[in-house]
Amino acid sequence: MAKESDKPQGKLPAKIIALDLDDTLLDSHQQISEENVRALRRAAALGIYVVLCSGRAEDAILPFVRRLEIAGTQSGRYIIAVNGCSVFDLHERKRIYNKTVAPEILLHANKRAKEFGLVTEVYEPDTIHTEQETEWTRLDSDLCHIRLNVVPDYETFLKQGFVKMLIPGDPDLLQKLQAVLKSDFGNTANVFISKPYFLEILPPDCGKGEAISWLSDHIGLPPGTTMGFGDSMNDESMIRKCAFGIAMKNGLQEIKDMAAFVTEKTNDESGVGDFINKYVL
């Protein structure tokens, strides 16, 4: 368990740096600061893989890939999307790792959500699909900057399986629904709240940490060289499974408690770039 006063002794041998977006790499205005950009470009130039690792779908991550301007290099080749359900190769323009939620899980979760007066969403790389447009589904679409599509025969649509389901809504309702779904699914699905107003359902044994481990093996990196930055519960497996799990100073206390280290600055103070400059480069 890290104390916020703990600091690495010397440089950390990271060969892959995975980065959550919201409240981690991005500031409160959804921007990547110049200090963060410079640090990550320097890391990529040194051959360290820089991997954006988000709950967003692939197309919603691409604007931040463009901001870093490293996608054409080997070090900037990969992104991890949908909270670890997808690893996307930007050079090949395809998913090279993909997990989906079983149709029966999606249908049951959708039924339960309706009992709480909530609607659900499922994702493709460039589209959010839902049965009904609401203020909450529009919020998700606006945050991700990708298209929202209303599907008339939504239950039939769900039967093909998707990488994840998201239930947006009132935080108090989502807390209650989360308890119900965890009881219903047990270990057959990964159910968690990523933001207070987003409840997510992923395949079992699927998370950012699992995807990073897979990608590290795929690339052929030596053990003990993975680093991940995060702030919230959808970053939990990344913080636990990376050799160096780094929690943001502004992150949840639960994430800080399980991290190897905590940044000395917040996401609004370029905490990622500050840490990388001091303890990696």
C-alpha cells in the first residue's frame, strides 16, 4: 500500500506506460497538457510504449491519440479501449484482442435496468447503441464525442453480444442496481461503477490490467516493466496488475491504497508528466 509521501528510489524500468484518460491524463477541461504531451513524446522516442487505456470506444480515443502525435511510431501503435475489452492496432487498423459480454447477460441486465426506470447502452468502435435517447444517454454520447443510435428492436440487437454494456443514470439508483446485478451475475460478469453516473458490465476476468498484460506478452516485453496510471475503480485491475501501478493524487482513496506510488501532482497539474519526468525518463 502506497503512502502519498512514498517516492521511487531511482528510475523505474518501464517499457510500457498505460494511461487512463478522464481525471488522469486529461485535465478538468478534457485536455492533455503540454507537459504531459512532452513527457509522453520523450518516452515514445526512447522506445517506451505509450498506450492510452480508456473505458471509451476506439473512435472516442482517437482525438487524444492525434494530440500526442506518436501513432505512426512503433511505441504509439496500440490503444486499449472499452475498459480492457479491446486492444486496437492503429497500424493494422483492427482489434487484435477482443472480449464480449454474453447475450444472456446483456438481456438480463437490460431487464433489470428497466425495473429501475433506466435504459442501457452497448458499444461499437464508432457508435453508442441504445433503446431510448435520454438525458443520460446524451451525456455519455457528448462526453465520448461519438454517435448515439436508437435501435427499435433493441432486445434482438443485444443477442449478438457486445464488448460492454453501460447503464447511465442517477447515482443513487445505480448503487442499488449494482448490488442487484452483482448478486444476479456472481462471477459471470464484471459489474462496477466507473463514474458515479455510469454503471458498467464487462465480461468476467476482463479489465485494463488484463489487457495490458496481454499486450505486454504480445509485444514480447520483459516481466516487471508495465506501468499504469489511473484514478478510479475502472482502473483497479491496471493498478493491481501492472508492475508499477500509479494512482493520481486526485484519485479515489481506494485506488491510492492499492497503488505502488501516488503522483505528487493532480491531473490539473500535469501529474502524469511530472511523475514520468522524475521517475522514468
